[in-house]
Amino acid sequence: MKEGLLSIGEMARLNHITIATLLLYDREGLLKPAFVDPDSGYRYYDIYQNARLDMIAYMKELGMRLQEIQTVLSTEDITWIEAILAEKYEQIHKEIRALEIRRNAVERAIRAMERYRKSPVKGTIGRFPRRIISMRAIFQTSRPV
């Protein structure tokens, strides 16, 4: 092992991720190893790269794709980063609204099933005799025009 550097396995264990994840981040340009042994091709990381790895994890929690994260990390324009975060914020709110609509639909379906379960068994409702309402009764109870 190189002095002061972490092997890829140590870096993965320290950050609770897999070696495959670190290899992916290397391929995508998100987190390049501090040193690659020219003979073995083995990757080593500096302890200070944990901060970048933490940023990647944080942005993934926000639902950002790796390509978006790579763009954000390669940009040093704070205004642009704020715009990306504001866009992600609005996207999350749209997803929440869509989920609320779906939740309401499920609640309505549950209530309908409860009403169905409580309704009488088929054939228990009998026929009611036909009723004739006198027009006089209707006019007597209505308001004068």
C-alpha cells in the first residue's frame, strides 16, 4: 500500500459503499483515485477525497443522476449550482404532488371497498311498492310564486 493513501477496499469500507461503486465513479469522472499503481493498476485514494464522496452521496440522496452530479462537481459557478438545486427542488415537489394524487385515489378505493363490504348481500333488497304523489301535495308545500 502507498504511504498515506487508502486502498480501494479501505475507501469503500470507510464510506459504506462497494468497490464497484468506486470503479463506477472513476469511469464517470466523479471521483478519480489519487494514485493508480502503474504495475498492478490498483487504485489508491487520499483521505481528503472523502469530502467529495460525501458530496456525491448527498446529491444522490437529492435524486440527482450521476451525469448531473458530475456536471455540478465540475462547475465552480455557485449561481449555476443554486439553479440546479432549485430545479431539483421543484421536481421533488411535483413528484410529491403526484404521489398525493395517487394516495388520494388509493384512499377513495379503500373507502369504496369498505362501503361495498358493508352493503347488503345481493337479493336482500326487496321491491318497493310504486308510490303516486299528488300534485296538490307538492303545490301546497312549495313556496308561492
